[in-house]
Amino acid sequence: MNILQAISNYSEIPLSSELLLHELKSYSRPFDKIDELVKKGVLLQIKRGLYLPGPNIQMQGPEPFLLANHLYGPSYVSLDAALSHWGLIPERVYRTTSMSTKKSKVFNTAVGAFSYTKLSLPYYSYGVKQVSLTSKQTVLMASPEKALCDKIITTTGLFLRSKKQTLAYLIEDLRIEKEDLQPFDIKTMKTWISDSPKSTSIHQLIETIASFH
């Protein structure tokens, strides 16, 4: 199998050095071959040890959300990227936003910007779903409920203390429609409160959403 065929077989996932070295095992100096493929535009290096199909070959690469999962982990897509994916906010999002148990970090890459915000366990692990984007691409992403909670928790200076204030934030600031909040799983959200940063704000959010039912 030649290297172009190998890249094609794995084109919908980020290509790790380990995978490329396996495909290049017949070469005496495989790292030099990887460098050559990058220079020729056959591979695009995203960071050390992580590659995508390059600009000089016609191959569909992985979705940004899947790349985000691989670029820095453990992590899951959340905040504005997830809120937009679930159709809760109208804005188009230009940065893929994620949560991680590791320190906050930003990657500016040739295929876009990726940011990661630190969350502590066990709250981090709540409300994370496996979401299929294509038949070959499944990503870790916050549920609609968790993405909204994460947004409130990570917004500096935001403390929700009344229904009126919460409604203003949801409807005027985020431009979320009331009817889009009605399907939220309030029962599950309540189980997150005790481990949640800004627990008072999350409690107020839940009480406000509950009033829509």
C-alpha cells in the first residue's frame, strides 16, 4: 500500500505519528519521510505528532470537533461550539471551544483556532455525550444542558441570582429561545449542582428553566 492510499484510508481521523510510522515501516528513516510529506503538502502538521491530509491532495479531513478531541485531551466540545451545534444560539462560531481537566490552552492552527478551558472532576464528567458527526466520526461533546451550564460557569463575572436576571442572560445575551430550553432534562441537571462551580447560579438556571414547563 502506498502512502497516499494509507492516508486516504484514515483521512477522516487525525493522523498520529504512531499511525504514520506503522504505514511507513518499510522506510529506513520514516521520520525523514514524514518531514518530506509535510514539505510536499501531502501532510499538514497540526502540532508535533498530529497530522491531517495536506493541501496538495484532494482528501476530506476530519471534522473540527473530532480534531479538537485529539488535539488536547482529555477534552470534550462545549460552550459556544456545542451551543451552536445544538441550535441553541444563532451565531456562527469560528473557534472550536472545549473543556478539559488539564490547564486552559489555546491552539491557533492552519485549520482554525481551538480553545480549552479547565474544569475539575467530578463535574467535568457530567453530561458528556458521544455524538456521531459522520459514519466514521464520533466525538465527545457536552449535552445541550451541560454546554449551557459550562457557559455560565466559565463566564467571568456572571452570577445568576434571580429569574429576571437569568432570563435576560439567556434570551437577550445568548439569544436562546424559551421553547428550546423546555426539553432540558431538569432532573439530571439537579444531580450536578453539589459538584458544580457556581452552584447557586446553576440552581437559579434550573429553577428558571423549570418555570417554562
